Amino acid sequence: MKSYFQYGKKISARIKTLLDLEGIKQMPQTYTDFLELDQWLRKLIGVNLPLVLSDNYEHFMACLPGKKYAAQHVIVRKQIGGFTVACGFWKWLEFLSHKITREEVLLTADFFSGKHNDFPRQFDKNYWLHVVDDYDGYLPVKISYVGEGATFTGVPFPLAEIYGETPAVWLNEPLYIQIGHLCHVATIAAQFAEILGDPWRFIEVMFRALHNREESDDALLAILIGGGIISTSNDLGAFINGAPFKSSGTTGHCYYQQYDTLKDALKVLLSSPLGPYCTVLLDVYDHEHGFQRLQELLKEGYAHPFAERPDSGDTLKLGMHDLTVLQDEGKKINVVFEDGYNPKDVLRAEVMRKQFGLSEERTLYGAGSAFLGPRRALETAYKACYFHDDPECKDNKCVETMKICLNDKMKQSIPGPICWFFNPDTAMFMLGCDGETPPPGYRTEKRILYDGLTNPGHPHFDPDYDPDHLTICAAIKNGVQRTKTDRQIMGPDFTRQIGENRTGVAMTKALRRKRKEIYDRALRLVGQKK
């Protein structure tokens, strides 16, 4: 299975096999029959069925009067530092890989037929039967994107452009938010890696804070792309993804409290096979007491642990003290600062470490909650940008639109199809109109993620993604290297910024003129400009 085309077929075959095991020969076509399946099987079918990964808003917006074709931009419109890392497009390919069948359309139509006090929900059954008959069940859209690991400065910035038949375009909106969340995770990871200079110095410790188990492997891939980070406490994510993730962890209070004294517990731990690999938690009672007991045992010849970790009080001050003592004594023991630190905290800690002349190699960090900001921390949203109603787009009735908020320019989007231009010498993007010639020093950076329009029934999926081995496929590996290289080129003016950034995005003269015309029209309509 080397592409998402086969991935989707395999998922469908698995669902069919499970239905066969239940004695059911085809997908239920009524919601009553669907509810006869057990909850686990209903969930498996539902999460792989694009028609129900939607809401009423999308169904209504898909019925724009007289506009058969539409385009949207998936736009990041808030930034949490000097740069943002694009990430997570494999989630979109999973969604697009599913082949919609006639039975699924009938089942979905029956589900919507009696919603909300017996008033039917908006659902265009005939349109989706057309997709089944004329596109073999694959969404008739084409998606261009910047690719995994693309690192950009400023907002609003479009990550992808989706064009096709209007209902199929709108169905994709929930995926934009998922990609936005993974961009957030990748960006935080990149900030940590940028500050620390070495991804090995950071241990991902957010598994217990994840919203659900399904996020575990996606979050790890985002952290890998953003910062090259592979040390993790997330066993599930590492287990699923395989190489190169390395598990790491810390001993807990209850381990030590099995023994009469902390020193007795440390003796057992350090003399066990786990001893050289453990990170010892020292403040079971009091950190200074724990550090003294560890020092005594090391002088008695017990094996060095991998690391020690302060967990209470001023963990930064305590850790710096411990590292100073260990360094003075020539002991190669790491100190882990792992107490909810965010990039700003680590930046301050790194300044202090340098002031004290402490080893970079022996200072490790971990953080969990730093990755789990609210959706609006790095907001990704769709913005419709283009409509027409002729298959060849030759009727001169094309309408280009953009989001306008006169009192908040950061919410403005970009009208019409675009092209990404990239300058390899500065690692900066410039946005232009589709079909424009790249400005001097720039190259076109428009990639195809999915194309279900060019050859109906035989969609194209970006071949750099291997769903069997995502961690080591070309899309992920190139993304890891891409963000690292681009951040090196950008330099500290961008990469050392941690606070919210509002630098804007470079655009060609033609695109700026187009946006200004729409903006000026809005000003005239509200009487602010003549």
C-alpha cells in the first residue's frame, strides 16, 4: 500500500469484511438499520465517511445560488511567534481517500431526513449520487498546498487552496481546523528546537494531556516535523509510528515510598538494570535532601542515572544548582527541567544556563501543556475566494471574494486563486495571483496534494506520502529538513521571536491591487471613502 488511493480502498475492504462477519452483505441504507450495528463498527464507518464529517453550515453554504464551482483558501490568520510551520496534510489525504458509495449516500440522506423535530436537514442527495456516478465516489476537487514543513512569517497566510464543485469544496472545512491544530504543535516544537539548538535536548511529555488517544501519533509526527524532536514519553504514539521515536520517562513518587528511606529506594533503583537509564525524581520529601542522598550513593560507587529531575519548588534554580555541582565533580548526569515550561520559559532558562557556564549537553527540557493551546492560539480557517458557474470558466461571470473586517486587518484574506513564490536565499514567501511570473529571486512553490478533477474516478494523491510508513516517508522526512534549513536561513530576527507576531505577508503588486480594490469598495459602501 504505497498511496492513499490504496489506503482508502483497504479501509473500505476492512469495513466490508467486518459487516460480513456480522452477517450483513452490504452497507445499511437506512439509519434504522445502521443503528442495529454495534457502536464500535458505527464509529469506524462514521469517521471514514466524508458526508457526515460536516455540519449544517457547510450544507447550506454548499448551495450557493448559481455558482457550481468554488475555491477556498485554508488560511492561518494568527501567529504565535516570528514564524509558523505548516504541518498535518496527511489528515486531509485520509479524508479524501474514501470512495463514497451509493449505499452511503442513501444512508446519509435517510439520517438527515428526520432531524430537528422531524424537519429534514439540508442534504443534496442528487448531487452526491452524481459524485458516485460521474466521479466514482471521489470528491471532485483539486487541492494545491505548500507542503509539510513549509515555514512562513506573518499572517494571514494560506496553507492550501481547494477548488472544485461547490458542495465538494465545502465538505472539507473540518479538516482545516485539524491541520491548524497540528501546525500549532509543530510550531511550538520548532520554537523549542530553535532555542535549544539540538532536538535531542527536548523530551516531549504531553501524552497525558492529549484530548484523546487518537491524537497521539499525529501529535508526535507534528513534533517531529516542527522541531526534529524524537524523545518522547508517548509510548502509544511511538509504538504506532515506529522509528525514529525514542521512549523516555521519569520515576514516580510511589516507587520511592515503597521503602523506608529515599536512600534505600535509590540503592535498589541504581543497582537494578534500569539504573543507567532512569531519570530520578529527587524531591519525594525535599529536593535538597534527595540530591544529597544521590551524591552519597554515587560516591559509594552506584551506577550513574541517565538524569535527575527537580519537581517542586523553584525547579529552575534547583536544577541549575544541581548541574553546577555535577559539572564541578565531572559527573555526566543530565538534569531535566520538566515542569510545564513553554518556549519563553526555556529561552530565559537558557540565558541563565549560559551565564552560569553550565553544560548545554547536560541540560534537557520537557513540556506538555505548551502544545495544547486553544484553537484560536494559532487560528486556521477557510476563506472563500472564488466562484463561477461554467465548467471552462469562460463566461466572464467569475466572482472573487475575500474576508473583510474594517476594524481588524489581520482578519482579511486573499481574493481569487493564488500562487506561492519562495525565495531560497531568504527563506521568505511572497504571494501572487495564479499564473503570475515569479518575481526575481523567487520560484513557484505550488504543489498538488490531491486532484480528483483531471481524471475523474482516478484521483491523484501526492506520492510523497506513504500511509504505511508515514514517519519515514519522503513528505515527512523532507518536511523535517525543510523547516530546519529555512529557520537557519531566516536567522534570529524571526526565529528568536516568541511573542505574538503581526508582520503581515509579502504580496505581488497585482495581488495587493486586487485586495485594495475589494477593500476600498467596502469602505465606500459604509461611507468611509468616496
